[in-house]
Amino acid sequence: MANELAISVSGLKKTYTSKANGPKDAVAGIDLEVSRGEIFAILGPNGAGKTTTVEILEGYRDRDGGEVKVLGQDPAKLGKDSWAWRNRIGIVLQSTNDAQDLSVSETVKHFANYYSNPRDPESVIRDVGLDEKREARINTLSGGQRRRLDVALGIIGNPEILFLDEPTTGFDPEARRAFWDLIRNLRDEGTTILLTTHYLDEAEALADRVAVIVDGKIVEISTPENLGGRNTAKARVSWLENGQKQEIESDFPAAEVTKLVAKFGGEVPELTVIRPSLEDIYLKMIGQP
Amino acid sequence: MRPGIIKVGFLRGGLEIKQFMRQRESVVFTLLFPVMLLFIFGSVFKGDLAPGVTFSQYFVAGMIASGLVNTGFQQLAIMIPIERDFGTLKRLRGTPVSPISYFIGKAILVFVAMVVQVGALMGFGAALFGLDLPNTTERWIRFGWLILLGSICSTILGIAFSAVPKNGRGASAVVSPIVIILQFFSGVFFVFSTLPQWMQQFAALFPLKWLTQGMRSVFLPESFAAEEVAKSWEIPQIAIILIIWTVVGTFLALKTFKWSDK
């Protein structure tokens, strides 16, 4: 494909005006690019502007400024051929509660009729792990199963881009891991995936790249390994000396420890060496102590 | 190749009917409520309105016409805001489905529910209240197009009006009073020609009065036409009014239809 970018966004702005608080920038100038075949995570606390951003990309909301291209088209200016664009994208919204009285297979099969080149409904049901529930009514599914159905409906049209908005909120740990495998498989089949999450471990486990968003602004875009300079961050060495806690930051913690061992002639009281965890870095980024 | 808009509309219709049939309360209510009303009114008003025209006979015409309004306009203007709340519409918006396919699906649901409801009402009426069924082919044909055109008109107006209620919880409170007032004004519960003139003229602006009159032309003897305000059934006018409302409703529905509340 000539255009290797699945999504490009520059200077995206969206302002909401409420009677109580006046205008507020939900999205205050965002730039990002997502390549084809990439899993890109937008990570941030609740209310940071993740859903607003994604819903602008999905064509649900208009914007107040900036440029947006999704599969080479501006979602706000689709015009008559909007169906052709929607035919190429898959959307998994936040909580949905529809089609209660239908069965899983009825629903998935029905949605396949909407697309020009759908996947096989049976294999989609199998892929999302709902094979045993295929004849079950949707109102009998658990939260995690329901979310798997949402994904089935998101991918039934064989999309080039899949949008996932907080896909695993409310999952138990086992269900989350199974869900992550499903998403990785989709990426391996060539689907570009844009997901929002407020779970750090989810971004770390899944994403090729992560954008951290706070108050409508991107704080950093990086791979999970390099986020916040974690790979180059100084280690913190601390110990007890003369009844006082001592602490230094160093790029070479082993050398510091060697010096301390020589000084104490053996064991160093209450010695610890800590590298900041991804969580420490993330909390710092979003402004939490 | 894009899947056909009409084909997807019919598939949606099948799905809507399936969902409707699985909600037992709504099925029972839709089918039995008109029958219950007929039973109550038929038991209270025993007399004849004119030689050979019982009140039940007159009332059935009104019941079928208002069934069209209840099943189409009222049901959809309440159901669509609920579907918005549940995210049904938002999900559809994210697929290649055309709003027209969605509209067609709703119209099919309304039409099928109407046919079943009318069948129940006529069967019950004929068995218990000596209801006379339409007695000429011409009347059956007229009955057919009235149900079809009435269903489509009522559906599209229900979709157009669904933009008015803010959410599903408040929808019934907004929609139901309008329907009940129209029913009183349009000669469903009372003989239309005995209503005050201003009420008649007001009702004549809306489709229900014309549907009711059309149903009378199907169920009452030809001689009763002389009892109408216009001394005739006014069949061409009925068709024209319904078509105008359908066209206006389609325009409004396409303009105002909201997939979500944002």
C-alpha cells in the first residue's frame, strides 16, 4: 500500500462547553501517527480525553480544530461514500447493552450481512472464544463474554483498523490475558489496532507504542520499554549509616554498591537498589505523587 | 460491492420481528390490548348506531386505525430513544448500514405486528360480537393498502418523532398523551360526526382521522357513508393525506434521525 499510515492526527482540538464550568478543552492539541499493522495504545486516567479522541477518529464526533486522516479519509467529511469507509473499520465501543433477546450466533451472522467482505461468522465466534455460548441469548452472557461478542461484531467485517475503547474494563485477570491473546492474533493477521486503556499493564503487554494522554494533551509517545525514559532512568541506592537513611541516584548502581561493601567491610545495613517501575513513571507523568 | 440497502432492510426486519416475538410482554400487550378494549366497549355499548351498524362494528374500525398509530408511531417513538440509550443505534452507526435499511426494518416490524393484531381483533370480534368482516373484494383490497400505507406512514412519523424525547425513560410521557388526545379527536372512541366541529377540523390535520375513516369504509355498510361529515368516505383524500404525511415524515426522519444522544 502506498500510504503506510493507518491514522494520522495533528493539532486535534475539541472543546465542550458546560453551563456550570464554561468551556473546557477535552482534547487540547493532539498529534499522533499510527502505522499499518501496529497496536497503538492511548493510555491515560479517566477523563483525560481518550474516548473523545477515539470517537472523533471513528466519525462519531466532530472536532473544533486540527487534521485527522483515518485510512486516508477525514472521518468528519465522509459524504456519500461513508459506507465504504465504515466497511473497512471495526469499532468496539465502551459499554453497550443491545440485542439482549438474540443469540450470539444470530447476532454475529446478522452483522456479517452489513459488510461487503465479511469474515466467516462461525470462525469469528470460535476466535473470540464464544463457541460454547453460540446459541446462548446475549442477556445471559457474563461481562467478559459480552465484551468478546463486542469484539466479534467489531471484526466481523474484516476491518483494516480496529478501534477498541477500554476493552477489558471489569475483566478478571484470566479473561484479560485471553483477551490480549485475541488482540495479538488480530495484529498478527495484519489488523491495525488502536486501543484506549487506563490500565498500565494492558498497554505494556499489548502495545507496540503507547501515547500517554493527560488533560487532553499527549505527554509522551514511546514504546512501553522506553516510556518515561525508564530504560535510562537512574537507579536509587539506599542504606543505613549512623542511624540515618542515606540515598543516592546513580547510573552505575553496582559500582556504588561495591564502594559501600568496601566501606562497611561486608554487609551494608538495609541496602536496597531500586529502578523506577513503569507504574512509578506513569504516575509521575499523570501528576500523581 | 455494497450489500443492497433494501436487502439489508429486509434482513433487519426479520431480526426486529425475532426480537419482538421474544419479548413476551410486548407480544401479549400488542395483541391483547385492542381485543380487551373491544371486549370492554363491546360489552358496555350494546346498541346500534344505525340500522345494522352495531357500536362494536364502528369501534373495530377505530381500533384498527389506532392500532396502526400505537404499533407504529407510539411504539417506535418510545422504542428508538431506548435503543439510543442501550447503544444499539450507536453500534449500527459504526457499521456500513444505511439509515434507510434501519427504517425499512422498522416498517416491516410494524406491518407484520399490525397484520397479526388485526387478525386477532377480527377473529375475536367475529366470534364474540358478531363483527361483519369486509364483504367485497374491493373492500379487502382497500383494507390491504390502508394497512400497508398506514403502517409505513405511522412508522416514518414514529422515527421522525423519536428525535424529540431526550431519553428512553421520558419517552412514554412525551408520546402517549399525544396519541390519546388524537384518538379522542379522531373518532376512535366516539362517533366522529358527533364531535364538536373544531375538534373535527383539528383532527383532520393528522393521519389518524383519515385512517379511522378509511377503516369505516371497509367495515361499515355503504349506506353509512351518508353519516360521515363529508357525506362520503373520501377515499382519494385519505390516500393523498397519508402519502403527504409519509413524504413529509421521511424528509423529517432523514433530517432529524439521531443515532446517539450526542
